Amino acid sequence: MPSSYSFDVVSDFDRQELVNAIDQVKRDVSQRYDLKDSESEISLEDDEIIILTTSDMTLNAIRDILLQKSIKRKLSLKIFDFKDPINSSGNKVKQNILLKKGLSQEIAKKLSKSIRDQIKKVNVSIQGDSLRVAGKNKDELQMAIEILKKKEEELEIPLQFENYR
């Protein structure tokens, strides 16, 4: 029996599910009557999605489709950081959507403090863009997960709990 248990807190998303959602959006845009002649382009880069279309109305429709497909694929909507649309060349509208991934130092410190304030017998360490929570009692780790789930509602990022040992 191990003398210590631990888990990691990360903020991540399933990239393949996002690729599948984008593919579904492209398919819907090419088939929907009101969008098929809009010459819209949707591209997925490493850390952002770029939508290029002809009007604000079609941009809003594509954005709604993206959100619907993401929900169906169990992607958190908190991963999307919508930037303001800008007018591009050729009477087009462009919108960049940044993809949030990883815990910033500020958020990691905030989460670490909230756990340590309520549970004294656990160790919380910041490891890059994740948190490691360790303790001798599994029940205390379960309490830490519950605290973090409540804190997640206040944050702009989704949290996942991995490597529970």
C-alpha cells in the first residue's frame, strides 16, 4: 500500500475532438442553404481557430455551429477565447479564436492557496502548467477535488484531474 497518494490538476482539451468538431462545422457550412455560398473558411492552427467569412451574420452563424458541435463532443466552451472580429481585405470578416490550454502561474497559485487554506494535510506543488496535489489520505484528496470543482465555476478555464494514484 503506498504511503502517499496524488493527482494532477491540468487545463487541457482533447485535440482530436476539436478537429472532429471543426470538420463537422465545415460540413454544416458547406451544406446549409444560408451559408453554402458565403465562401467561408475555417482553419485550425496550433493554438487558434480562424474564421474568415463575408458578413457578421454568417460569422455569428458559424460561431453558433462551432459552439453546438463542441458541446456535443463534450468540449468545454471555456477553451475558446473569442477575439473581436476585424474587417479583412475583400469585404471579408475575420475572427480569431484563441485556444486556452494550461494553468497560468496566477491561477495555479490561487488554486493552491484555496486547497491549503481548507485542507492542512495535503501538499500542493506547481509543476509548470499543472498542479500536483499529494497527501496520505485518499479522502482528503477527494475533498481537494471537490474544492477545485467549486473553484472551476469562477475560472475562465476548464480543469481536469489526472494521474490519480
